[in-house]
Amino acid sequence: MKKVVIDINSVLPLYSRGWISGIGRTTKELVEQLGRIDDLPFELLLYSQNTKGISGRKMGLDFSCRHICLPHKPLVNKIISKTPLREIATRYDLLHIPHNFEWVRHPERTVVTIHDAMYFACPDEVFDHDYAQRVYPILAKRCRAIITCSESSKRDIMKYMDINDDKIFVCPWGYRKDIFHPNKGKKTGYPYFLCVSCSTGRKNTMSIVKAYEQLVKQKPMHELVLVWPNTPQEVLEYCNQGHLRNHIYITTDVDDERLSVLYNEATALFFPSRYEGFGLPVLEAMACGTPVITCRNSSLTEVGGDAALYVDPDDIPTMYSYMEQFEQGTLKKSDLSERCIEQASHFSWERCASQTVEVYKQCL
């Protein structure tokens, strides 16, 4: 039987520092869903690499695991790619790199998931996007196939990396149906607007803060809750001004269960991102029946469909207008919830895993 190896190094920080990036999160969901498929037409093995001895066994899945006790660093991986070390350890027929790029010995036997082309389309100062622009296309051009999560990302990969259409497969992400679903329980506290996956770059969170600042002048019932790990000091100081203090709340450490509660109890999610490869918060909020205000760019219309409300990322007056309408009751969550739930139902990790299996089979 052929052997497919998935590099799960993006997942392992969950077991050392307690949290993972969006890439790690989607890799974890995909691998767990693959573990629920009976009679896979290939053997699946999980590959890990670090000096702490944290391996794929931490995931508790019924897959074989191989671990190399070396640092998972670009320079080390580049050296490894010049040797058959990974190949000897795993004996793979097909290698899946689910985190945009890796140095590999046999790109012709490699599938890479490229989540977006943000580093070309919308470079962010806080990341080393010059490195990504130089290096990521190396594997993209030479690999067996590319998986991405939206038609928008596929178009950008084709455009910025000069990749042929037939080499790229779109496998949209899903959401945890056991976690992100409507909860009809009694709400606690004041009504609030929610913003998740915050940053001062392309996520554009300060536009929401400034729109809400206009609403504060009316002494609103609604508060604003920001889910923002590592909040910049200048943002903390801005939100702690006298007229905003006791109206804006920032939370930093939120697991999926708590995030589901935040979605469910929010009047609406504001997600004014300038660019997304997919937009998980949009999907997860809608799955909870929560209205979403987002932007007509990149992948966001694919995820939001006709259920989301749209605004230009720089249009603070319209963001404020939506807040005011929810505050006054001319826009009601109850009127929008069913439409959101229906839109979210078009996405699932089961479908993503099934489509990924088909890519593997075609490549094998």
C-alpha cells in the first residue's frame, strides 16, 4: 500500500505553549478528520521534528508516527533536504506540507497547502513577507500539486507565482460542528459586538474601534469585545481612554469552547479584514447563527455569501451605521441568524478531508 506522510509540525506548539496559529489549527482539523475516514486507500503517517520529543502521538490518533530529534528551523530543514534523512525515516510515496513551504528533497513527490498569497497581495509589516516572496514560489513551482482553501487564493497563487490552473486544487475549510453551533441558552451581561483575530495590520481592527467610538457618544447598551492576543500597548492605551473605558473589553486567551460562547452571545461579528485566504471567524460566527459584517475582498464573499453584510474596510461611517442599527433594533440578530446558519452549512471538515483524499489519490 502506498504511504502518504503529513508534516504536522505546525500543530505541535499546541502541546508545548498551549496555542497554535491558524495554519496549525486547520492542519489539526484536517488530520483529525482524516482519522475518522474508514478504509483510506493508502497508509497515512504523521511526521514531526523538534528537540523536545513532542511527536504526532500527542494527537492521540490511530496513525503511525515518525519523529526526528532535530530543530525545526529553516536552515536545519534546508540541510536535511540535501540528505535522504526524512525519506529513510518515513519511506513516503507522497509528502504533504500543509504550512505553505518547506525545503524538501523530492518536490515531485510533494503536495503543499498554500493558504493564501497574502505576502504578495497584501504584505504585512509585522511578518517577513520579503522572505516568503523569495522562497515560497520555489516549492510551488516544483511540487506535484498545490492545495488551497478558496477560489480567491487559487487565483492569487496563479497570478503571483505563475502556476498553472490544473496544478491547484481548492479544498475549502470547515468548522467544528460539535463546538460552533447555535446555543439558545440565556445570555449573560450586556449586549456586545465582537471582533476576532485582531491586529493593527490587514485585520484592520482599529476601524471597528473608531466606528464604535462614535457609538459611545450615544451611551449605548452594546459593548465591544476584542479577541486580541499580544495587544499592542498603544491600542491598550487608546481603548483605556476615559470615554472608551468600561465600554471596550479585550480578551487574549480564548479556546474554541469559549470562542463559541463569545460568538453565540454577540449581537454581531465585525471582521473588516483587508485580505483573507479563507476567513474562519466569518464561518464560525455564522455557524453559531451570529450576523457577520465583513468586506467584499479576497475570499470573504465566498465564505460570507449572501448571508453576510458587507462594508468597505475604510468605511468607518458605514460600520458605525450598522452598529447603530443593531443598537436601535432596526437590524435584528434574529432576522439574520437562519440565513447565516444556512450559509455555514455549505462548509465542513468532512468535505475538506474527502477532497484532500482525492488529491492524494490523483497524485499517487
